[in-house]
Amino acid sequence: MLSNSCRYGIRAILYLASKNARNNKIGIRQISEDLKLPSPYLAKILQNMVKHHILSSTKGPNGGFSLLRKPESITLLDIIKIIDGEEILTNCIIHNGSCRSVKKSVKPCPVHDDYSKIRIDLINMFKGQTIAEIVKKANYSENITI
């Protein structure tokens, strides 16, 4: 359901939160090695998170990424919207576009009602899960394997 980019972004944010990276920077090379993710690809994802004020980044020998916001204020929904966009949570399974954009004259898709219920539950779950809660639940150690 979620793209690889989104899953990588979530993993990186969890990693930074587990390292208490609000006060110190962690380099892209270290993050990508520890998470076993491709560095250039991960760097693009994290730069997008910088652009949306989730992370901060500093260049140079002592540079790297750190959380800009408190982990308690970042939800899974925040990250999903930034990386995958809202379309993943609003688009119809069969029709092109969101269910809201389907013309009134067109019948809703055969799974519209069932999927609508699931979609609402999914959005509420993503909205209700903060990075801090996930890190705490998972009891993250030095080795993160999501």
C-alpha cells in the first residue's frame, strides 16, 4: 500500500527519533548503513522531509540530519502525506481520481462502501500514531529492523 519511498522515510524518521536526533546531527552515510538503504535515494527522501519542516539538515563534515519537530508531534499521516500524497488515502480503487471527484451520474464503484469504512479506519490509525509512540512501543535499540 505504501511506496518504498514512504516506508524508507518512516524508517529513517523512526531511526532519528530513536537516536534522540533533535540535539545532534546524524550523517546520511550512517543512516543508510544502519538501515541498509541506498544512500542517494534516502537522501532525496530526507531532503523532502527538510522541505516540509520535519527534519533539519546541515552540510559539512559535522553535518547531517536531525528532527526539527518533536517526535510526539509527528504522525505517520504527516509522513505519508508528504511522501506519497493524500491520493493514496482518497483515490477510488476502480475509478480514476478520488471518490469525491467521480461524477454524480456515475455509480460508485462496487467496493466503495466497504473501502470507505476501511479508509476511515486507516486514516485514523495513521493520524493516531506518533513517531514517539512507535519508538516507545518498539523499544528501539541500536539496531532498527522495520
